[in-house]
Amino acid sequence: MSTKENDKNVQSAAGEGNVLDENMSYRQGLKNRQRIVVKVGSSSLLHSSTHRLDYHKIDVLVRELSDLKNRGKDVILVSSGATAVGREVIRRTSSGQILAEDSKITVKQACAAIGQARLMMIYQRFFTDYNQISAQILMDKNAITENLSKYNLYNTFNELLKFNCIPIVNENDSVATYEYSVGDNDNLSAIVASLMHADLLILLSDVDGLYTDDPRVNPDAEYIEYVPHLDESMMKMAKGTTGSESGTGGMSTKLQAGVIATKSGCDMVIVNSKHMSVIHEVVQGRNHGTIFRADPDPLFDLQDYLSSSY
């Protein structure tokens, strides 16, 4: 190897070392984040074999959020799962009727209406066990793009947090149609984080974080721990599919959420929800998942972004 090639490799290794050091140093600051939004997807709440609710994981999720609340943090949960829960109820009660994932919109809306009520009942029971008050907020895109609705929504969140409640948020799938729909809860959670000036967004997923390619397809895909700036090259790594039956988003939606969160001054972490206890480990600054560093843009306007991107 030539001297120049050796020097280049040494510089490259030093650069990687600096990035790793910056990653670990920056993560230590997550301990001081005060307002935390946690998003959990359908695939993280269901048993993979039966697509029925995993009560153990829900229990651990609620315990983790309750502990954050007891530390004096503001906590908001954005939870998927309503449509999946409703679909399973109908499957078990309608003479074995099978509902396809691509069922017409009215069927999905009916499933969401049934499932949302059941999901909230389950959450409230678990939160009550940990002496916490929870509240439900259902919203759609209009709640953000219309000034009066946005103002009222902000005030509702703010009062709930003052009352030490844990708001549980979902899109209003039972009535939302295409033109009024956010479409996925990755973006919804980032919208909530931006609206409420959160300083940390945790996306619980079925992948470890961001890879250069889909690791389920490409074994040579490289894992990325730290993203100081979310640029166009990163966006091109996204995949539009989830790899799961129950989800509605993929890495593409998570990176779109990253744009909203980081430009709004909020750190974002994508982390595997295999063990829900990872939540407190992330907040303690341990090296789990991919962290997208807050990169506030003073010109970023949430309403303008939503109007131009959806």
C-alpha cells in the first residue's frame, strides 16, 4: 500500500472515530430532554404469528412511559393498532370471515372504529395500574393545516400535559378520507412533536434503525448509528414497504418524519421495539437505534410543509 493510500485510510478511520465520539457524546444529552413523544407501530403491539395483541409488550410499554412521567417528563404516546385490533375482532366474531389488508376504505374505517375503542380501553387499564391518567386524541391533517383547529389542538394537548395526563394519539381513521389523512403514524408523531415543541421523538419499529439498504433483502446493508444532518442522500436510502402485515409505513415515512422533527428542533431516534425497555435506555443515552440530531430551520413552517408535501 502506498503512503498516500495509508494516510487516506488513517484519516478515514480518524473521521469515523470522530463521528462515533460525537454520537456517544450527543446521546448523553438525551437525559435532559423534557418533552418526549413515543410512537409505537402496529407490528410492535401484535404477536407476529397471530396478529393479536401482545399484552406483555403493552404492559412494558406503559410501564416505561409511566416511569418517564414519574421522572417529571412530559410524555405523549402516538399509537397505531386500531385497525388491526378491529380487524381481528371481526375475524373472530363474523363466522370466520377473512378481511384482506387491501379491503375497501369503508371496511378499514369500520375496523378502526371498533379497534380504537378496544385499544383505548386496554391502554387505560394498564395506565391505571401504574397510577397514571391517560387521554385520547384523534386527529387528521385538517387539525394542523387549519389555523383555528391547530390552535385548539395545541391548547388541548397543553392542558392535558398540565394535568399530568399522558395523551394517546392516533389518526381519526374511522372518518378520515384520503384528502384529509396524514396516512401513517410516523409522520403523525413528528407532526405532534413539532406542534408541541417536543425535544425528543422515539419511533419504536421492527428494525434496528437506518441502513444503507433493506437488511432483510441485502445482507451487505450497512447500519448507520448517527445522522447529524438529514440530507437527500439519506432520503434515497428509504424503502416504502414495511415488511409486516399490519403496518402502514416504512423507512420512507420514518425519514419524512425525521425531516419534520429535526427541522422543528427535535431529536429523533428509530429503535427496535423487540424489547420495550429500550425506551429508558435511549433516554439514558445508551447507544441504541439511529439518532437523527435536531437541525432546527428557522424558516421551517409545519403548515406550509404539510400543504406542499401531502
